Amino acid sequence: MGLQDRVKRAKKGKIPEHVAIIPDGNGRWAKNHGYERSKGHKKGSEVAENLIEFASHELSIKFMTFYTFSTENWSRPSREVKFLMALLKDFLQKKEFKFMKNNVKLRVIGDLSQLPRKTSMIVKRTVEKTAKNDGLQLVMALNYGGRQEILRATKKIIEGVKEGRTHLSNLSEETFRSKMFAPDIPDPDLLIRTSGEERISNFLLWQVAYTELWFTDTLWPAFAPEHLLDAIFEYQSRERRYGQVKDKERNRQQ
Ligand code: IPE
Ligand code: IPE
Ligand code: MG
């Protein structure tokens, strides 16, 4: 079946509203091809761009979150960290026009204060420029860690309690969520991790509580729209129960 036929078939079912991606394997892809790791990152950024376009044009996905740089990625060799920061800056600089054309709204989760000045400037500028776009919301997790996000929320809550704005007795999941980086964005429906690793690596710990997880051996720079469709078909075949019993079982018990 061709790509367009598969898209049509996918659209007959439920399309996930929010797809989160851990785009892993850039380094291994480069190594397999005899390149430096940086070439894998460069190719990976092109793949991300292509996928964003496909997801918004063909599937009308509303939110896509990319794990772009983790709080732990600082411990990579400084040459690689520098390359990644420069790549991000160039990517956003070059894509600003495309984001506007495609109606993409850029959002960021994570602590921008530790990024190189130029990179954080461009990130903030792109976020501001695209703020009124109402197409796909592209969320970049930048210097992001799930534990750090939860800790940060906890600190905000404690401050609120100290200052009398929050009362422990009515502290709810919703109040907690409101202290997250992007509380208005719904939890991911589907999380994709490439490269054969099957772990969360400190990504969206709070938000993935009931997310469907999908893993593939494909390395990120080789990931194509076809693979996103594979993930969506698998997602459509799953039953999300949220701790309840299946509808059929429920009827049988009554
Ligand atoms: C993911 O690819 C990209 C980032 C973490 C920025 P890796 O760089 O982790 O590639 P592998 O896992 O070493 O192959
Ligand atoms: C997760 O990949 C982070 C990003 C893709 C940005 P890593 O390659 O850093 O994760 P681990 O080290 O394999 O867990
Ligand atoms: Mg990796």
C-alpha cells in the first residue's frame, strides 16, 4: 500500500492528539555510515523537520514534543554539546520562515537559562514570532528533565504554601500540573522511541502516566513518515483502559 493510501486508512481511526518522540540513535547511525556523530545529528534534524511537516499536513496532529536535549546530555564531550547548541540555533534560524508558512507554533519546556546566550535568544525569538500560529504545536524539550520539572513544581508549591496562596488540604493533581512547564498541553497519547532502547531517560515523567509506548529499532536519522504510520496503526489497535475494565467485561458483570 502506498503512503497516501496508508494515510487515508490511518485517518479512518483515531489519530493521537499529542505524539511525543525520543529521537535516539543519531550517533550510531553516523558510526554505521562511517561519519562523525555530528553528521548524525544534522541528518536527525532534517528528519525531524520532514516529520513535523508530514504530521501536520497529512495527519493534522495537534501537538508533537521532541526530546531535543536532556539535562543529562550536558555530560557529553563539550565539542558535541557545542555542536548541538549551534545546530539548534541554525535550525531555528532557517526554519522560522517555514514555521510561519506552515502555521507551526513553537513551544519550549525545560530550563533555557543554561543554554548559550545566542541559542536561547533565537529560541525565545522563534517562540514569540510563532505565538499566534494555531496549527501544529511543536514542543521542544530543551535542557529538559522530568525529575527537574517535578522538583521545580514542588518548589513552586512550597513557596505558594509559605506565602499563604496554596493550602495543603486542597493541593490536587490539577494544582500540581499547573506548575509544570506547559500545563495547557494534554498528556502525550503516544510516545515513540527510536534506536532499540526501551527506556524513558527522564522524559515527561509526570505526563506519560497513561501514554501508549512504541519502540522501534530504526535509528532516528532513518525514521520516515512510514514509521510514524506504523506507530499510529499500532496505537489504534490498543485499548486504553486507564485502570478500568474493558467495556465488554463490564457488561458481562452487570
Ligand atoms: C539522540 O541521538 C540525539 C541526542 C541525544 C541529542 P544520540 O546522540 O543519543 O545517538 P546514540 O544514542 O549515541 O546513537
Ligand atoms: C535521550 O537520549 C535524550 C534525547 C534524545 C535528547 P539519550 O541517548 O541521551 O539517552 P540514554 O543515555 O540512552 O538513556
Ligand atoms: Mg542516545
